[in-house]
Amino acid sequence: MSLSGKRIVITGGATGIGRAIAGLAVERGAAVVVTGRTEATLKAAVTEIGPGADYRVLDVTDAEAVERVLASVGPFDHLVTGAAEIVAGPFTELPETDARSLFETKFWGQYRAAKAAVPHIAPDGSILFFSGYLYRKAEAGFSGFAAVNGAVEGLVKALAIELAPLRVNAISPGQIDVYEGRMDPDAHARFRADVAAQIPAGRPGTAAEAAHAALFLLENTFTTGTTLDVDGGR
Ligand SMILES: NC(=O)c1ccc[n+]([C@@H]2O[C@H](COP(=O)([O-])OP(=O)(O)OC[C@H]3O[C@@H](n4cnc5c(N)ncnc54)[C@H](OP(=O)(O)O)[C@@H]3O)[C@@H](O)[C@H]2O)c1
């Protein structure tokens, strides 16, 4: 299914992988509404993407706001739920409140956005959730992500059955380098070298590569209940 003329809502759509999905979708003829908590970042993304992009300020931990904002968009075809924060630390040291906070944004944020989208989304459209490599390729210090991503992948399988014919999929990014300008340059270079040593692709992925896979899941009308790894082989 072509994305031309389709309307796509992308939570966490002003930065990283969500931003790359927004840009690529507009290139393919879609209109996008990107959401996030920071108006300046949203405005900058929409200006950069150009005609076809709009934004709403939205914190996905606010259930009432999620319903209100998705209703304000009007009918749309696809929902992409990219909003998430980073929470990491040793299991025995990480406060339970931090682990709960990760679930509040990355699991419940996606859950409530999907639920709020159902009355407004076209039945031949789709919902695209975000999982991540840390569920099936666990690493010490990231138990919260392992757990939340596992929960997301379970939810996707159930919703693909319950919400059919609406399609429901997930993308599971591996190590995608969205950190340029966000990390100090030495730490960034170390991150790139560590990842290069770990994965068959020999480098981190780009947001554009993850977005390319995401658009396949939006466009392919026979794919539902699937989690697609985009991870350079690990
Ligand atoms: N990059 C990777 O290597 C990688 C690997 C595995 C999985 N993933 C997953 O991929 C997805 C996208 O991540 P990314 O790497 O592209 O990171 P990112 O650039 O940090 O994007 C996350 C976005 O979520 C927004 N956000 C955070 N908390 C929010 C909240 N409470 N309400 C609304 N928006 C919120 C942020 O904007 P504001 O702060 O302005 O709200 C930001 O735009 C996430 O689910 C992440 O876990 C990424």
C-alpha cells in the first residue's frame, strides 16, 4: 500500500528514529503529525521536513492528553509510537521508581496511544510499536528495557488478532546511532567503536535505516503481528 495521501501520527516524532520516519513518509507523499513534549524541537523538525508535517505537544504519560490530542488530529491511517526515555542501571541498584518510569513511558505510553487511536484510525491502516534489541539480546544493566520490550512484543501479537483487520506490528531497533551532538565527542566515538566490535554489520545503524524498515511495516498489507529486527545482525 502506497503512503501517498496517507496521514500518519508519530509519537516521539521530532528526534531520532521517529524523526527519520516522519521525513521519509513525507518524501513518499504522506502527511505526518509528530508529537513530543518539547515544542521547540517539534517546531524545528516540522520546519525542516516542510509542507506535509505538523506537530502537537504531547506527553504520553498523560492519558487524558493522549486521547484529546489524537482526537484533535482527526481521521488518520497509521500510528507510530516512538516516544520513550532511557533508563539503565544494575538490577540491584536501579530504584523501582526508575523501572516503573520506563514502563510508564515506553509500555503504557504506547498502550494508551494505541487505545486512543482506535476510534480515529482507518481499518486498512496500521499501528507500529517500538520494541528493541535488549529483549531477545539481553545485556547486563538493561533489565528494564528487556522487560518492557518483551511486554510490547506480547501486546503486538495480541492486538494483531483483536484489532484485525487493522494491522499491528513492531520494529525492534538494534544499536542505532541517534547520539551525534547529544553525547560528548569522545564518548560518542567510544560508543561507535564498541558497537563496531560487537555486531556483524561492523557499525551502528542509522535512523534512516531503521525508518526504511518501519515504512515497510506501514506499507506491506500482509504483515501483521510481526516484530522486525533492524540490528545489523545482533
Ligand atoms: N536508538 C537506539 O539504539 C534504539 C535501540 C533500541 C530501541 N530503540 C527504541 O526506538 C524508539 C525511538 O528511540 P530513539 O533512539 O529514536 O530516541 P529519541 O531520539 O530519544 O526519541 C525519543 C523521543 O521520545 C520523546 N519522548 C520521551 N519521553 C516522552 C514522553 N513522556 N511523552 C512524549 N514524548 C516523549 C522525546 O522527545 P521529548 O523529550 O521532547 O518529549 C524524543 O523525541 C524508542 O522506543 C527506543 O527505546 C532505540
